[in-house]
Amino acid sequence: MTSTTPETPYTASQTDPTDSSAMSSSEKKTIQLVYFLQALGFVFGLTFIAAAIINYVKRADMTSYLAKSHMSFQLRTFWWSVIWTTLSMALSLVIIGYFTLIAAVCWTLYRVIKGFIRLNDNKPI
């Protein structure tokens, strides 16, 4: 017995979280802005905080899986870098704090660059 109801066509964005076709240009611009502000934070520290504020404000507007993954990645980068920088500053009374601070800066820079490259390749992070 055959059914007369039409089946809904398969679209990759329904099941494939790596499909980037649903990402709007405004979402991509917002995410690029946050990555840019995070990178600029190495020179002007307050832009790193501004990036986190923008991320929290615009987070609810993100609809695609790709945009949401980058927003979460950016926020995790922010908070872990704050934790490691604070810990490093406390440990700088002992010499090891300088080494952990260098590691935290390198780790944060790596994550900002990696995220921006993955965004330009339309891949989630």
C-alpha cells in the first residue's frame, strides 16, 4: 500500500550541524567583529572585554549552528583567558607566574586565529 502524502525533501541543514548555508551575513559580520576585537585586545585590553559584551548581547540573535558554535568558542576563550591571566598575575609573585602568563597569551592568540580561520572556511569550531 502506498501513501499519497508527499514527503518533505531532505535538506542538509536539517540534520547536518556542519552545514553553513543557514548562516546570514549579519551573523558572520558580528562574529568577525568579535574576533577582530579579541585580537585587538592584545594591544588595547578593553577591546577584549568589549568583544565579550557584544558576544553576550548578540548571542540570542544567532540562529545557525555555525554562528552559535563560534559564539560559544569566543566566550570560552574570553573566560579561560581571564582565569589564566588572573592566576598568572597571582603567581607572578613566584617566578612561575610569568611563564603561565606567556602560555595564556599564546593560547589565547592561537584560539583567536584558529576561530577566525575556521569562520572564513565556513566551518564550525
